[in-house]
Amino acid sequence: MRRLPRSHYRFLLTLLALLSATTALAQTPSPTPAEAGASRPKIGLVLSGGGARGLAHIGVLRVLEEMQVPVDIIVGTSMGAVVGGAYASGRSVDELEALVKGANWNAILADRPARDRLSIRRREDDERLPSRIEFGFNLARGAMLPGGAAGNGQLEATLSSLLPATRTDDPLRKLPMPFRAVATDLLSGAMLDQADTPLFEALRASMAVPGVFAPLRVNGRPRVDGGLVRNLPIDLARQLGADIIIAVNVGTPLLEDREITSAVMVANQMLQILTEQNVQRSLRELRPRDIIIDPDLPGMGFMDFQRGEEAMATGRRAALAAGARLAALAAPADAARLQAQRLGSPEETHGPLPLGDLKFSGTRRVNPEALREELALTPGTPIGRSELARAAERLDGTGDFDRVEVDVDDRDGRRDVTFKLTEADWAPSRVRLGLELYSNFSDASSYSLVAMHVANWLNPWGAELRSVARIGSARGLNTEFYQPLGPGSRWFASAKLAYEAGANDVFYQGQRALRLSSSLTSAQLELGHRVAGLGDLRFGIGQLRASDEIVVPVIPGRGPQSQTYAQRYLELHTDTLDSLAFPSRGQWTTARIEWLRPRGEGRVINASLLGLAAFRLGDWAGQLYGEMAHAERGQARSLGGYLRLSGTPDASLTGENMVLARVVMARRIGQMPVGLGGAVRVGFSLETGAVGAGAGLKVGKLPQEGWKQAASGFLSVDTRFGPFFLALGSTRGGDTAAYLLLGPTW
């Protein structure tokens, strides 16, 4: 056999080696992008603004995690910034979902803290005038409105709870993953990426929707919602190095012609046009490799936060619809690495620590020493973060501050606390306007225009002057100078002057007998003590002058009659109700005993006890109300009218002793838009009461006869002008009446 040349052997060996290597290469799987390391393109997630619609971003994040798509960069605007910032700073999707499901959005978006978290003085304001039409006023600047329809306190408290406590003060560029939150400079209109802004402030500024939330001042310049300039900031993600963009667009669509029905809707449409125009410009910047996710949220408005779970589910479905393209970006190893980097070590938490330094910054009018006494936080006493949150709520409930921030520094086994306060420019001199209407669609109708002015911090001890003026069917002017007896002291003194006048019908045996025009002038001095979080106890002395004149029928020769009284009284008042329109928790009581000495006559005693307890049963909210009154001089509180034996003619039952009890139940059926009011309810009342004569107000002296039963059904709306009721009531064996009310009902 002929031997091959040596060169041929070398060729065959080389060929065999190449074939072997090719076979091995064919049998080895291709490296994934994650294993390719640097060859994997950087992925940027861009989350648009859209209010409540932005909760769909959470559903998208859930799918990206399930499909193991690595996210290298997040850029967001408004709600997209909030969701993206919480995620980038270390919150899990589970935590975000839990917050949405457990949030009380009505409280978060309210124009002020829940009523039972207000200070006692601010709750008293509601009793005197339940309207929420309020603004600041002084001669130098004129009228000053709050910065937004929604308040800052509850919103910022919720935002703080959403973020890891160890990250809230970190600038965006120092977060575990690259993140930017777009805001708009309100003075120049410039887009801000806020790279050097602390996380909390960056998110708060990015979501400051004009007219809804107040602008946030950073370094002296106001910032508002970034959606005005870049609602879908694709270009910013590119600048940060993103090769492939996953853009999630949840912006609110433009209104149709039939939906633009008011000047407010026109203004809303103008804002949406600005936003939509910059979104369309951003969409034109997308490249073939980029992915757009557009959750379908028909009919869901900017403020429909009650539909949060629906939004999250819709976001998940929209992301799954793009599943094939997302799957091509999957890189399990890199996704796991980025997740571990983002989550980092568990957030360090401390239990209660002894309180060290307690400071207040940002105060100009308000005396920090008064705040220190009011909060009663003692250095050296262990204090937890939940207690500090409640302290911040108490400061927010005074109405003196636009913002309340808590800065906690734990070191050397102690907790130093600084409350960073931003005083509200409009708070020192506030005006509240209201309208009171009442009609039984028969012979009882009244109206009053009411204005209340409150001037506070008139001296370092926290003096306050409150005046209420009323014109219409009832006329009056009363003013109170309230002076704490030291900074933050619970002891106080007050001086009151009042004038009230009006006309009312007088009944005899259930029949209208005459019309009386009456007036009451009073001057009183009080010494009192606040009961923390509940109310106050007052002892007062005063002088009264009561006048009346019969105007129908005309009695020749009878002019106005008047009488002067020396007065002493003791009054206990408590109030923890969450609402005056229709409370669902808390209580309200007034117990008063009054000693009157008419000029030239002996002393007489008047006494009254009123109490209300609110409760909730499933979807129903209810209240139990009771009232007892006794008057040795004149008549006690009368019965008749809505919720005072509904259907019976107004104030037609009178006597020295009076008893009333009722239960009211209501079910929420809707909610007024943010800025316009609160809950819409339907419900009913069951009432019983009686009047009679007697020598004293004792159980044995309660009327034994004449008890009446009544019921009513109603529609209730908590409006910015106060509680509105449309009702139909009937007294058993008696009359039936329809009612329309705007204003106090009890």
C-alpha cells in the first residue's frame, strides 16, 4: 500500500481537529445575554405619570420580575416616579401591592387631616361653621389660598411610609440602581431630573399636580409635576445609558366634547393637552428594539384611586400581552444580580430609643417652646417611630404648617429628633365662608350667610382671636379672645362678647300662636383646662341681656320687653368625631349647668346634657344621640323639625323638661370628587322624644306622657359648604314633612 506523503498526514490531522471542534461547538448551548456579560444591552424602564392610572406600573413590575427581565435603569414622572422610586430604593412588588390595597385614599387625598386628628381649637371651628371654604387674608397681601385642593400632611406621611427610612434622604444618584424622577421648575418651566435631590423631596415634587397638590420648594424654587414637560421621559433614560427602552404609558386620555361641561373641565383639558403633546413627542423617539406597554384603563380617571387593584391587574395583563418581546430580553443571572443589588441588606430598624435632643426648625411665628410642651416628649424617655409619626400628625392638625417632616438620628444609643416645619403663609389670619339653608317645604324656611375669622399666635403663648358673623334669617356677631396661660399650657382664659337676633314662632298646644322677634347680648369671662385630645372644661361668669317683641299679631301698646341676668356656668365639652356631616367613629358630648339670677329675682338653674356616639357596622355607619334639658326660666330646648321628631312642625313642642333620643344609620353610595367634598350616603333615622313640666331634671321627673315616635329617610352629601341633606320625615300619628338642609343638623 502506497504511503501518503508526510504533508498529507498533517493536513488530515488538522481537518479532523477542525471537525471535532465544530462538533463540540454545535453541541454547546449559545451563551445567554446574562452569561455574555458586557454584551447584554442595558434596559431602561420608563414609567409615565397618570395619577391613579399609574398604579398599573406595579403590575408591569410584577411581570418583569416573573419573566426575569433585568432592569438597569428606571426613570419616572409623577405616579411613575413614586412607584419607580420606591422600587429603585429597595421596596418589593409585594410591599407596593400591599400599600395600594390597604391605603385609605379618601384620607390621603383629603384637603386636611382627618377631623379627629385636628387640634381641639380646629374642631371647634367646624362646630361653629362646618364649611370648608377657607383662605388666608391680610391687608398687605389680600386673599391667599392653600397651595392645592388636597392637603400635604397625610399625603407626605403615606409617601414616607412607602420609602425605606434609610433611603429617604439619599440623593437619587446614590440609590442602589440608577433612577431619576422628573419635575418641572415652576418659575422657568425647565425639566429637572433631580439627580442630586433627596429621594423623598424628588418624589413629592414630581407628583405635585398643579391645583391638586401644593408645589414643593427645593433650594428656594417651587417644583411641580414633571408631566408638564416630560410625562414619558424616554430621552432621559437614553442619556443614562439605556440601549433598549421598556416604556409604560398610562397617561389620562383627552376628554370628549360631551365631557367638557365646566370651566374646571376646560382647565383640566388644557393640562391634558400639554401632557399628551409631550408624550407624543417622546413616543416618536422609540426605536425598533424598544417596547411600549399601554395598559387599557377605560373610564379610569386621574383620581380614581379606589380602583387601584383593577389598575394593577390591568398593568399585569398589558405586560403579559408583550410577553414574547419581553422574553427575548430575559437574563436570569443578571436579573438576580440586579435584584440583590436593589434590595441590598434588610432595612435596619431600631425599637424605641431614649429621646436625646428635640429640635424644631423653620418656625417664625410659632413658638417652639409651646410645641415642645404640647407634644410632651420628655428627653430620656424611650420613643419609637410610631410615636414620632403621631407627634407629626398632632403638629399637622394645628393647621399652622404646610409641611411637617421628622428627621431622626440614632446614635450612641439615643434618638435625636428634629421636626422640620414649613409654616403656612395663609394660616395666621384665616377666613372661612359658609351658607346655611333650611326648609321644610311648608312654613319653616331660613337662610344665613356666615363668615368666621381666626387670627392665631398673637403672642408667644399662642393667643387666638376667633370671630363669627351671621346675616340672614338669624343675625349675630360673637368673638372670643383665647389665651393659654403659658407656652403650650393646657390651662387657658377667654373673654367672649356676643350678639344674636332673629325671629321665631311660639306654639301653644301644638298650634302656632305668635311670632316673636328676640335678641340676646352677652359678655363672659372663662377659666378652662384642655383635656388632651378630647375637649375642655370651662367655668365662666357673665352678664346677659335678653329682649323680645311680639311682631305677629300686633298688640297695641306692647313694646319690646327685656331682662338682665347675672350668669355663672360650668361646661364640659368633648369631641372626637371623625366628621360632622356624618360621623362613623368617635363621640361628642356637652354637659352644662348654668346658674342665672334675673335682676330683682331669685336664682334659677338651667341644665342640659347632649351626647352622640358614632359607630360602624359593616358597610353602614351609625350614630346614637341623646339629649336631656331642663330650664327653670323659660323653656328648654324645643322639639319638632328634622331629626328632632321629624315631621312634627319645627319647635312646636316646648316645656320646662325635654328628652330626645335617636339612632341614625347610613350607607355610603359614592364619593364627591377631590376638592368638592366627601361621602355620599343614603340612610334613615328612628327618633323618640317628649316634653313636659316638672320641678327638676331627674329620671323620675321625665315626662310620663306625650312621648312621640318619628322616622326619616335621607340622602346626605358631605360638601365643601357643609353637610347637605334631602330628607322625608314623619311622626307617628302626626304630620309628614320634606326637608332640605345645608349646614348643621344637631
